[in-house]
Amino acid sequence: MMGQSSETVVIIGGAIVGSSVAYFLREQGFDGRITVVERDPTYRKSSTALSAASIRTQFGCPVNIRMSLFGAEFFHTLKSRFGPDADIGFVERGYLILGGPEAVAERRAGIDMQRGAGADVVALTPAEAKARHPWLQVEDLGIATTAQRNEGWFDAWALLSLFRQAARDRGVSYIEGHAEAIEVKKGRATAVRLADGQTIDADWCVNAAGAASPAVVSGLGIELPVSPRKRTVFCIKAPLARTGFPMLFDTSGAWIRPEGDGFICGIAPGADNDPDATGDFEPAHDLLETTLWPALAHRIPALEQLRVESAWAGHYEVNTLDHNGIIGPHDEIENLVFATGFSGHGVMHAPATGRGVAEWITRGRFDAIDLSPLGFGRIRAGTPLPETVIY
């Protein structure tokens, strides 16, 4: 099913996932017309621009581990793909994920699965974690896990810029517009209709619209369990050395990592206070005082003294069914392809998603990674593939 010059692909959403799809379509040999429709070309409120931009291999689903490994390898080979100046500031430093005594057996079983999927994850006793990180309070811990490679953080905006520029250099068109609906005739998507009345003919439609993806297909009677949930990131200064500091995930759900000359940190709100956040980008300052600061100060006593420099809020496109991405074709409209619902790991999985969607369009199958477990069929059936390692 190789792309011919007469075929067209319309990608709805031009942030990091949609732009990765465009890049990999060309890389996989598709030479037809590719149009990327992006509502806000400044990306000011996109999940990509507002992401904490990290990558980890410590997941509960093997498919997510393989996607992360693909992404890490992609980061290591940027210069060979994009040229000698390509740089996303990738800091390869393992996550440190903490667990209580009750979690030891489950976490060790998780490590066996992760290592079987190719991740280089190891367990640390509380004493070993303390020896590596003397600032850590470990008395209530039972285990810590970290990856010895292929985890860390990076500049998501720089990666998006590389994808976009490379796609444009290969003839991909980016247009500003609000994709309002997908037109379907005789069981096939035929065009994308914009809010201004313009229609763009399509042999393939890719829905990579993030938290807005349900609205794009609602007129077709398709219900995607995806909605925006607000996540606040705080920039802080503290009397704590940043050298060797990992991306730390606490048992409380709090996280912290170095950024610039300070740190960034955050915590998800409780499930009873995590509504649809459409249009809400106001930082949840109350989380710092009530939840985040006490958790951080307990785990890292030096953080009893910290100063907030700034804060911002972005959106997770949460798949409320199972916290996993939805990737691949619709089960009835076969030329409608999804790339959405990543629940906070879309940036790290953008390279693998772009490659997989491009493979599907050009070959009709997944080659690099079998992404079929993330297909739309489970959404239709209401059968979740739960991702258990979520933050």
C-alpha cells in the first residue's frame, strides 16, 4: 500500500505527534500530498509546549516500554537524521521511582517484565538509594527503581521544531485552521472540513488533535474517552545540589527534577478534583501549599526551604478508559487513523507513534513496533489495557 503521488494525507493537529507523523510519512517513502492542519501555529497552549518533556522506560505495559526505547534511540541518532546542529538537550539520567514496603513484590515483578521488554531497569534498596542520593529520606521506603540508560528529559519545543522543519523541507504543507469535522462517504473518510467552510480532500485522515480529538469525530458518532486534564508545573529554587539529581517520583505522586539553575516539580490533583479542563490554563497554586510542598519536604528535608519562581499549567490528553494512547485505524472507517489519548506520555512516544502511523498508511501494518494493542478496537469494546505506572 505504498503511497502514490495522487494520494493525500490530512493530519489534524500539528504539534509533536502530528508533526512526527508527517516526518515519518516522508521517511517511509510516502510521496503524495501531506497537509497538516493546526489551529494555533504559535503552539502557545499546546501540550507539547507546556510539557515537562521527559522520557522513561518504567511502564506497566510492554508496548509503552518499546515505544520509549524507540524514542530514546531516536534521540541518540538526531544528528544523523537532522544534521550536525540538531540538539534537543537530552539529559540521559534515570528516573528514580520510589515505593513503600508494601510495593516491593509488585515492583520487582514489574522490573522483570520491563527488562524482558528491553529496558535496563534495576532495583535499589532504601539504603542503596540513600547512598546514591544522601538528601533522600528513606525510612518509610521499601524499594526504589531506576533505569541505567534511555531515560531522562529533553526540550520538547526543539524536537517539535526539528520535525516541523524536516517535514516542510520535504514538501509537507502546514495550514492554520480549525478542523471541525471529517466527511465520510461509503464508509471512507473523504475530506476534512474546517470551521471557515473550507474542505481539504483526503485519502487518509489522521486525528492527532490531542485533547480536541473527540470533537473532530463526534459528528461521526465516534466517542473517544479523551479529555483535557490540567497539570501544574512549579519552578522553584532550593538549597539542594542539582548535580546527579534524577527525575524523582515519590510515593505520594509528587515529582521533581532539575531545570536551569533550579528545579521543576508537580503533583496531580486528586481524582475527585480533576475535571475536564477545557480552556483552563490557570496554575493550581493551592496544590503547592496543600499537597506538593509537604510531600517534597517529607521526602527531601532540604526542600522545607524553597522559593517559587513561577508556575504554568498545561493539559494532559487523558484517555479515561485506561491511560494509554489510541493508535491506528478506526475499525469501520479504515482510512481514519488515530494518534491521540496519550495521557501524559505523548511527547516521549511521539517518534514511535509517528513511525507506526506512517507504516500503517504506507504498508498497512506495523513493523518497527507492534502497536496493535493500542488500537481503536479496545475503545469500541470498552476493554481497557491499563497503564499502571502513571503520574
